[in-house]
Amino acid sequence: MRIKKVEIKNNIVLGDMSISFTDENMKVKDIIILAGENGCGKTTLLEIIYNFISGECVNTEDTRDEINKITVEFSDDEIEKLKRSNSLKYYFNNLVGKEVNFIMDYNFKYGQGFKINYKNKNNEIIEFDGNILNDVDMKDIMKVVYSTAEINFNSALIGAVTSKELDIDIRSLKQSSELGTEISQLLVDIKALDDADLSDWVNENPREVPPEEIKEIRLKRFKRAFGYIFDGKRFKGIRNINGSKEVIFEENGIETSINKLSSGEKQIVFRGGFLLKDSNKADGAIVLIDEPELSLHPRWQMKILEFFRRIFENIDGKQRSQLFVSTHSPFILHNDSRRNDKVIVMKKNEQGDVVQVDNPRFYSCNKEELIKEAFEIDTFIESINTVRDKHLIITEGKTDWKHMKKAYKKLLESKEIESVDIKFLEYKDSLGDSRLHQLIENISMLDNNKKIICIFDRDVSKTVNGFENTYKYHKNKVYSMLIPIPKHREETPEICVEHLYFDKDIKRERNGRRLYIGNEFSQKFGFHKGDNSIVCQKKDRCGENSYKIIDSDSFVAKIGNEDLNIAMSKNDFANNIIDEVDEFKEIDFSGFKPLFEKINEIIMLDDI
């Protein structure tokens, strides 16, 4: 079943409104995106659809004069079921075509508030009163699943395995306030069922290796779905901890219980789990999802629609259910994963009435609003606005741009490089590897005037492995690149920006403090090889084969004066170079030359 059209009369929020869910060829769309700011009736429309399919037509103070007409389109198989049904064939025997109109009257003028009509083969309107939506045969055809907008999910302690299973027959399923506990219990229960099935197979097939298809039969759908949207984090299993069963996730070898996931991760796990659990029984269902972007970082907002769409497609990629998604997130609207959908933008006019926008151009999509919502970096907004005539360089660390800007100036003065038409993003707080990746995803959605080049260090293997070349083109003039390896670092390529300097300059000292390099210390005890009275607290950064920069965060001290950190901060190191203090004069910047040569190479490229 698909909903083709909703006509609303005298709703307290929406007033009078007619909304079509078809394209210009009158074909019903698989995904409907209801866009608009809060208060414009998106959730109200979802509630009307839910109440219709669930057969709830309750007269309240808000709905006493309301009449709504829902036009549905049945599939050929569904029409045959209606005509074969002993209880329904009387109503639908004369049905020709696929359209049926259900009229809900909250004053109960019709039988139990409902009137149904359709055209027969003689083009006559067949009409009858009565709420047939609760008929047992109708329940097999008209199904609804509703994921409501909730924020603070948590799970109570799970004490034992119960009897929860997957793929219970759907009629009208609405997310409850106890969703956190329900999904945690479900994961515990289906893990136990999967383990029992595997154990039975092993007992029945001694000395044979169990095939993959017998393993985690029920859990696979959750692992696949979470794996699509999470980067690195995965559902690990169930642990018995202090008498309770804990649902455990893992990322980079670190385990996290389900209640300690971030609010955004919980949204994906709990709301995703709610929609996943009965998805195999959702053929023909109407799926309602209210504000899926809640608590999600823009990177996940851009993927969440595809995440939900995949839940309700068959093995051939065909949509099994019609999805209605309400949102006010431009990140859901502005991404390449959208397909076979219709966007309906709702807003209030000057009179306070809710209307559809005639030309539904996406709202809230200018650069300032997108990036502020994503990162709250005002300096980035200023840089975008003032970089109209220059290419923008964005670095991973808060001191990286300082080194590059100084090196660029000094190499220009010495005429070792040619002038490049660039500007650096200057900011105070580090983006880091992961946030720079996220920033790239968002700025590559924008219509950029000049090239934006994002530069990564080489000290994160996952990032390095993600580059087939030394640079990568995204779209809309956005590039990313790795720091080029200068000749003096060819044997130690896992470098960050400080490694573009030579060791003698890295180790320059001022006021008794300096940067150290990991191979200056023993790995086992952290003692400095040249002076055993100096110890590095973070031994994981030390050792003969370590070339990591040891700064003040690693805490280096002399025995007998353990409270005094003699390691310099990276920020002080950068400022000493920029200010050219006495101890930091005559710095060798030649290691930066390959960097600016690569930047110039990217600038000269024709954008794809």
C-alpha cells in the first residue's frame, strides 16, 4: 500500500490543506520528506496518517470539527486479497483500479467515523460507511510503523533472557517511551537464540565447521545496518557484568556499553533497532519517522535517510515500504544518497497559516547556517566569506596552519618557491583527524568559488590508507591531501607537520623547555637515553622506533623535580618560530617546499 494524497479539513494546526505524494506523472513516490521549521505541522501530519491506518478516530477538543480524506493506492496482490476476503469482498468486489478513499470524520457522522469510496467498472462512485480498518484481513494489508521524536534514550538493567523475537506481525506499531530497554532486551534475546541455533547445529553436525549462514542469523541485520552508518564502531556482543547482561559496542579495541554511547549513537541504535526488528514483516507498510536528525552530527544526518531506506528494501533494491520522514535538517536534504523521493516544504505564511511552498527550494542551505550548525566555527565562516579571490587551506591541527603560513612567507622571501594564491584558515581549537573528515563532507556540498584544500598529517594509518594518491578530489572544488614526505623523512613516513622541520630545529630549547622525539626515550621505563635523570610519562610514545613528537601533553620531567614539565607545548614551539625569538632564528624551512609544490599542483588541476 502507498498513500497517494491527504486532504485535511479544519485541523487545528494545518487548517485546510491538500498534499499530494505523487510526481508530475502521478506516480506515488517511495519516500516523502516533509521539510520545514518546528511548528509548521509536520508531526501533526504524521499523527493523522498514523491514526488513519491504526483505525483510531477519537473525538477530542482539538479534532471535533475535523474531516480528513486519505487516498491510498493498493498493489495488485493487495487488491486480490481484499476481493478474496470473506469479510471484505462485499465492500471491494466492484473495485476497479487501485485507488480507494478513506474519509475520517471526528464527529462520527459516518459509521464509527469512517466513510470509504472508490470507482467501479461503470465509473460510478461506490460509497459505504464503517470502520473496516480493524478487520483482521485488512490488518494484513494496512500496516504502520511510527518512530517518534525522542531524545534521552537509556536502558534499564537487563537481568535475564526473555522471549522477544524478530518479525512479529505488524499492524500499528508506535515507538514507546521504554524503547531503550526494549531494544537492549531484544538484542540480548536474539543473541541467545542465535547462540542456541549454532549450538544445535554443532551438536547435529559433529566435527564439521559451521557455515557462515548459520551464524548470527538474527543479529546480522543489526550489524549490517549499524556498520553502514558507524565508522569503526560495531556491535560486539553481550557481556555478563555484575549480574546484568550488558550490550557492548567496540571501536578501535575499546569496548563501550550501550548506555555509554553518545546521544547520537543511541538515536541510531535504538530508533534503528526499533525499525529493524520487524522489518521483514513490513512489506506494504507505511513507515513514519519524525525528526531522524535528533542529536546526530551532520555527518550522520547526511547518511541517516539512506540508513532507514536500506532497512525497508528487498534484495533487489526495491522499496518494500513507503517512508514519510519529517525534518528541518538541511543535511538530510542536501546529499547524494536521496532517490525516488518527494520533498514537501511546509511553512507558516504572514497570517500564521501553514502552507506548502510553491517552489520548494531547500531552506537553511547557505554556507553560514550549514557550517555554524555543524561546527560552530565563526572564523571559518569569515574565511569562506573573505576567500572569494583566494584558495583556502584548512589544516588538521591548531598549530599546523601557523607553521605553514610562516614557512610560506620565509620560502617566498628566499625565492625557494613561487607565489601561490592561497589563504590559511586561522583558528584556535584543533579540528583533529576525524572532524576534518566531517568538515570535508559538509563543505563539499557547498558551491565554492575557489578551491578548498584540507591537509592531513600522516600519523593516522586509517587516513593514510584512505588515499590512493597523495591527494583526493571530493566535489565542488574541495580537495584533501596528505603532507608530502620530505627527503629527510623518507625512512620515517608517519609524520605530522613538526616533522617537516629537521631534528636540530625540533629540539631547539628555550627557558629550559623543548620538544622531544620518541626515540630519545626507552620504551620500557621512559628514561631519556642521553640523560637518565629525564623521564617521559607517556611510555607508549617512546622507544627506539618511535618518531612521535613528545610535547608538554606527554609530560617530561627530571627525577627529583617531577612537578616541573620540561617539555614544550606545540603551541609555544609554533609561536617561537613565528616570533623568531633568539633561540629560534635561522630555522630551516626547506622541508615545507614539497608541501607548497603539491598545493600548487592541486590548484592547477581542472576540477572534475
